[in-house]
Amino acid sequence: MSVFALDPAYIGGFGLSEALILIIKVVGAFGLLLVAVMLMIWFERKLVGDMQNRIGPARAGPWGILQTLADGVKLFFKEDLRPAKSDRLVYRLAPYMSLVPAFLVFSVVPVGGNFTSGDGTVTWFGNSTFLQVADPHVGILLVLALSSAAVYGIMLAGWSSGSKYSLLGSVRASAQMISYEAALGLSLAAVLLQAGSLSTHEIVAAQGGWNWNLWVTGLVPALVFVIAATAELNRPPFDLVEAEQELVGGFHTEYSSIRFALFFLAEFMNVITMSAIIVTLFLGGPDGPVLTERASWIWGVVWFFVKLVALLFMFVWFRATLPRLRYDQLMDVGWKFLIPLSLGWLLLLGALRVGRDRGWNTAAVVVVCVAAGAAAGVLLRLAVRSGRRESGELADAEADAGEAVNVGEPEKGS
């Protein structure tokens, strides 16, 4: 039970009551995610419809709330086709490789508990426990590993389909993951620097009493994390992996029936789990005002889901508002802006922490760090301009050489 070692319910041993607690957590998290995905799809369709002056789902159920269920039933009974040139095993395995990591990421998210005046524990069946499925020592590293593993499902789906459009989508997915994973990790390092722990429960506990990382780390890591997470999720404006105007449907072009539904389910489930991770890292998780001391842990659940819905609204707002980036813009934002910004901010936070421990003047540390960051930014800008100038000169030289060759060739029929 080492993966559950930080949960107090399993410290004294594992008996019938501990097994019952674990079953309740697993079944509850699984059912909660499935229901949340159904509601999220309806929420996004309705909200985008309202923002774009359209009706949205309105037929199946009251306010169209059963439209997702109707779509799922339809896809389940559709004919399942497989391209003749596809890799049989990998083609069938890829949808599950995208779906399973989304479930596992949610298992380390604290969804309730009193972190304002307590340590977030609740008492079930005479045992103290956390309101999360598991709390491993390296919980946040597990999140990074699983979020990266989900990309392999997309990559393998495109490669195994035997279609050039699908392959282009999977290649874009790998490039996007490499470009934004570094910025994601650097912004996360700023949170770990403040919390001093990799446990998600400890990260939330360190933010108790409105000591949220959103402002403790200076807002910049949170903004970088949100942008990088949007790219990791292949959400607009970073949805070049699908890009239906260019690639028909992207990596899932050759998928139909229930296998397409699994990709559809994984996409929206990843949005929910990543939003839950953002709440955990930067918004204090379940931390919030406790209005009644009786069953105070319930208020943690309430505040967690309020924050979660707010972030889901933000992602839907992105989809309804922002146009898709060009591919060169996608690369520029990741490599030339987010990575330098997150690295520089991490060094600033580290310098402030060292200065505080050694008694240095805080204002002097900030001035020196800002000056060094500005100088590094100017040098980076000059390097980018120099590279663009050299590439432009090379392109002009190649064009001139091509024109010279064409001039020197005799005309046909002469």
C-alpha cells in the first residue's frame, strides 16, 4: 500500500473498513468523472451557443441536458470500421491509452476537507482519511507522467491509422507536447518551491487560510501553467492536432463508433482533470470559508467545485473566442515566450527565497533579478531577429539562384 502511504487511513494497517473506504473512493471518483464529462459536454455546447447567438442542444431532455447521452448511445451502436492499412493492435489500443491516464490523474486530487482550520482529514467508519483516492509521496510527478502518457494515445492513433492526415495530426501532437511540457514543468516547479513537497495534499495544506499560490508565486506561474495546459489539452487556440479545416479530423480521422467516442470522452475528461489540477496547485484546492463547523469538510467540496466550474467556464470561453494559431505562432509562443518567462520567474522566486534565508535586502534582490531578466530578454530578442534575418537572406539567395537557373535554360521547342 505504498502508493496510499500518506493517507492516515492506511497507516495502521489495511482491514475491512479501510478496504470499504478505498472502494467508496474509487467508485465515487469513477462515477463522478463520467457524470462530470456528460455535463461538461452539455455545458460547453450550451455556453458556446449562447456566446455565438445560437440555441445549442435543446431536444433531448430538459434544456437539452440528455444530448450527450443520446450521442453516446448513437456512437455505441454505429458500425465500427477499421482501415485496411492500419496496425490492428495499436489502432485498437490507442483510444484506451488516451482515456485511462485521465482517470488516474484525478485519483490524486483532493476534492474536499477543511483546510482553513484543519488538516483536511475526515472521519469515515472510525478512520481518518483524505478526500482523494490516493496520496502518493510523488503525487505531482505522477500527474506530469500521466499527462505526458496521454499524448502517446494520440500519437499512436495517428500513426496506426494508415492515413497521412492522421499522421500529420499525431506529429503535431508530439511537437506540441515537447514545446509546452517544459514550460508546464517550470511553472510547476515554482509551486513546489513554495510548498516543499510533491504530495498534492501537502500542496493544498500549504495554501490554507487564503495563502494561495496564485498570488504567493506572483501570478506568472499560474498564467504560464494555464496556457501550457491549454496546449497540452489540444484545446483552442492550440487545437492544431485536430484542425478540421486542414486535416479533415486530425489524428482521429479514421476512427468511428465507440472508439471515436473514447477519444471524445478522453478530451473532455482531460479538461476536467487538468482544471482540477490547476485548482489544486494555484487556487487552494478545497480551501475556502467554512460557514458551519458541523460537517465542515462538506464546504471544502463545495468550494472545490465552484473553482472547478469557474475554470471550465474559462476553457469554454477560450474556445468560443480565440482563433486558432498558425503553426509557427504555436512554436514561437512555447519556445520563445513561455519557457524563458517561466524559467526567469523561477530563478527570481529562488533568489528571493535564498535572500530571505540569508537576510539579504529584498528590494536589491528584486532589482538585480529584474535587470538580469531584462538583459536576457533583450539578448534573446536580438538572437531571434538575427536568426530570422539570416533565414530570410538564405531564402532570397535560394530564390535568386532558382531564377538564374530558369533564365539559363533554353525554352522548349527552340
